Amino acid sequence: MKIEDMTPWDVADVERLHNRSGFDYVLPDLSSPLFVVKRVVRDDEGRIVAACGLRLQAETYLWVDNDVPNDVRSKAVVDLSRSVVAAAWRVGLDCLVAWLPPGLPKSFHNFLVKRLGWKPDRKGWHTWSLPVE
């Protein structure tokens, strides 16, 4: 087996692997510059047997003063969100992610969806992380 950088000619094979996987998401644009690492594994006949891509995303953190009135907090977060999203777009990012701790009130989840436009990720999918050292 041989590991190589993915080439544009490999994308059709990777798309076939993706389609055969049965996962419920569209194959992302592998030509995007946000994919900073793309590798394939070839068997002895040169067929791609596995592929992996690393796409940049921004992990989002929010800090809010809970001692200020709710309407002030809400306006501050809405205004801040618009500014941060615009800044993310300007630097070339197309996805923001957030991990919410358990126990947040349902009202905050509703605020994220209705006021800020966030969406929960696929039902039943769990986020994992791997520290790179």
C-alpha cells in the first residue's frame, strides 16, 4: 500500500467511495482551499482504498456577562455574531462550529437557531477530537 497526496484525477474515485458509504451528507468540494490536507491510500494495483481530507473550520467560543439584563445580552450576542460571521467570511472560512455543554437551557438553543441561524448537526452524530502533538 502506498499513501500519496490526492490529485484532481483522484476526486472521481473518492466520490465513488463517498457515495457507496451511504452517509447522509453531500461530498464537500475537495478543490476548496480550505482542504489543507488530502491524502489517498492505493493498493498494489493503484486503486484508492481509502482517502482522508482535513478542512479548516473555526471553533467558536462565546463569553457573556450573566449579570447584565437579558435584552442587553441578547442584543450584544446578535450584533457580535453578525460581526464575527462577516469577519470569518472575509478571511475565507465557510463554517463555524460550536460545542455546547450539557445543561444549557432550551431557550439558548432556540436563540441560536431563531436569532443567530445556527443549526444542530446531524442527529445521532457525535463530535470527536484528536489532539495533534
